Amino acid sequence: MKLQTRTTLFLLTALLTASSFLSCSDSGSTSAVDTTSSVDDAQTTAPVEEVTADLYEGLEAKDLGGDIFHVVGQNTTSRQNFWFEDLEGNIVNDAIHDRDRAVEERLNIKLEFTSHEDRQEAASMLQRAVNAGDETYDMIITALSQGINTLTTGEMLFDLREIPHLTLDSVYWNKSMYENMHFFGKQYFTTGPISAQLYQTPIVMMFNKRLANDLDLGNLYQIVLDGAWTVDKLAEMSKDFSSDINSDGKMDENDQWGLVIDGTFGNALYTGAGLDTVARTDDSYTLTLDSAQSVAVIDKCTALFGDRKQVINDKEGSKGYNKIFRDGRALFMDYTILGTMSMRDMDDDFGIIPCPKFDENQKQYYSACNTWLPSGIGIPMLCSNPEDTGLIMETMARASYDIMVPAIYEKTLHGKVARDDESSLMLDIIFENAAFDFNTVFNFADTSTLLRYAVTGDQDNFVSTYTKKQTAAQKALDKVVAFAKENG
């Protein structure tokens, strides 16, 4: 079997490469977030050549005698990772099924999947099995937050670097996870094409085309391409559009808004500035949420988006404010790629663009990935046969890359979600520098929640409040690092 040449796949191999683990924005920037390390330099680590080699080159086709490989994870019709029989005919669902069959036939195994609607229950089921000495489950796919993070800190996961066959730095996995989501060389989780949800995680901006045209905002796509799509530009365009349209004397979900956001917008703005929440040296990991660059981003974004008469915030994600945008009463809204897929039946046309840069000195747009969607992949600590486990997972990864990625990225996202050619181009830009944030995954001493609320102006006195949590947060980080060191 040969891999087809796909230009869009080059962008997917770079997913997370400009991640939050990089110190900041472009080298030489004169902005408030200037640093000594460069995102652009780190980008050179991503593959740039076309992949045309044999799909399974160097990977044996071992007969495993009908063994069962059991995967547990979060899986629902809206957050899908596993095949559903009653969704036959759905492009992504059929691709998952084809992937499964290809792996089973090549290795003579049976893939079994245990689905949970609740991400925490999926993690808890694996944890109970490990604590009981039960090797029922061979792999888990669930959310990084409220899932993989607790399994990592609970010492429930196997070091993936010790698993034979896994090419964790290749296009079949997530190279940036390999380079940055490790603790002194120990890597307890990753992500990659095995998880269909990976491609739903980036946070983007949606805009109402009718309203943008009425306001004569110009060509937003060209503004993005010109590198001029910044937090200042978003604030400028959305300012003064909000209106008490029902004249009841209060601004709420029944009114018109320039910008609708949720709690993850704070993560998106922070990552969009190129900032990292953790500094790494050869012998230490240190939280950096109170750095001068971090505080500068918080202060500016609070000033721009903290006015609740101008910006409505569903900060807990429970109020359904996306209905405001769906009803054509909001100019802009942040949403995950998964969320945009739910808006396909919206009456007004909408466009998709990246979340804004901090300023025009940045050469790239950086897209935060939602850590609550089930994209994290790990192996339980009780793994008595790393050889076969690695062979099966690597085979799944390569088959997923060949079968699932075209179905998800090209046919579904480009072909169905994007409503125009320009939005399709924007997706390439969004995925080119998409990132998961280290502290968003682990939320040490609740400091990630504190940070995202501070960025959107929902948390006063950030520095003093963070100072009270800083010691506990650093201890929590140190505990995970110490486990990795002690088991090295």
C-alpha cells in the first residue's frame, strides 16, 4: 500500500509544533511578549518532505493468533473515536471502521472498544483496573483534562518511550508531544491520527458574514493573510456593536453582541500570543504564569475584552450562548472545530478564521487546542507485553494516517465544514500552528483556571492571587517530575 501525496498532511504533521511549550513569540519581536526563543526556529523540526514510502515500511506483519486488543475511552456520537454500527454511511465513521478492519487483518487480532460518554469515567475505569492488577485494557483514548492528566499524576500510565515499535516523533504520532510533553525523557501520553477527535480540538474564530458585510469590515480573510488579524483588530471591529435590542434595560443572551466567548477564549488568547506556561531547563520545570510577558498579555486582553457590556462570556460553558451566534445576533464567536461542525445548519453564512495574534510583530498565528475533548492516548501501567502492544498501536497509527486523516481533514473539514474556499484556506493556517498548553492539561493548583479567567477580565488581582497558589502549583508540578526522575 502506498501513501497518496497530500499537501494538507504536511500541516497536520506540524500540529502542536509551535506549541505552548515554546517560550514565546517570534525572535526579534518588539512586542510585550518578546523572548529569547523562537517559534519559527522550532518549526524547522517538523517534516517538510512528501511522504511516499510504503505505509508499513519497517513494521512487521506479525500473526498474533487472534489476540484481543482492548481500548477504553470517551466516545459519543458528537465526540467520536470509535466506530458506531448505526452510523454506517458517515464518512468519518466508515473510515474508523476501515482502519479497524485493516489492522485486524494485518495482525490477525480483534480490536475491542469500551465506550464511555463521560471522560472521567473512562479514566476511572482504567484506574480501577490498574489498582486491581487487572490487564483488561491495553490502551486509553480520553480527554487530556479530567482524564489523561489524573492518570499521569496518579502514576497509572506506562512510559511510551519504553514501548517498542512506536515512532512517536514521526508523522503517525504527534511530534511536538514527543518533543515537549515529556518529563525528563519520560512520556506518559501522546496524541495522533488514532484519535479522530484530535482534529476537532483547535479553537477558532467564527464571524457572521452578513453582519460583517453590513458593517463594511472589509475582507477578513485578507486581513488574516496580511498578518494584521490581532487582538486590537478584533476589539476594534466588535466594539460598540452590542445592543439591548429588546430594550429591557439589561444586556443578556437575548440581545445583540459584538463578541461571544467562553472560558477557553482565555486559553486561546494566551496561546495566540505564543506564550508558554512552563519553563524547562536540564534539571527543572518551572511555572511562568507571572512572568512580565504573561502579565502584559493579561493586562492588555483584560482591557480589550473585559467589558461585559461589550463581550458576553459563557465562562463555564454551560449557558449555551452559541445560540446568540446561531440566531444571527453576534458578529464574532470563538469555538472549537467540533463546535463549528454543529453550526452547519445556521441560516446566516459564517466564516472561519484563526484566533488573533497578540500583535503584528508575530509572524505566525497560534491556535490553542481544547484539552477537554478526547484526544489523549496512553497505555496503562500494567503492560506485560510491550512488544505486541507497540506493534498494534503503531499499526493503528499508520492505518489511521492513511485512512482516517483524508476522511476527517479533507472530506469533512475542508469539504463540508468550511462554507467557502477562503475558510478552507484558513483551516490550513489554523492547523499549521495548533497547540495544547501544558498547564491547561494539568491545571496545577487550579492555576490554569485562574489564568484563563484573568485573560478575559473575569479575575481581578491576578498576580497577588497567583502568588497565593504558586507554591502549591509548583509542588504539584514537581511531584510529577519527581516520579519521572525516580523511575528513570
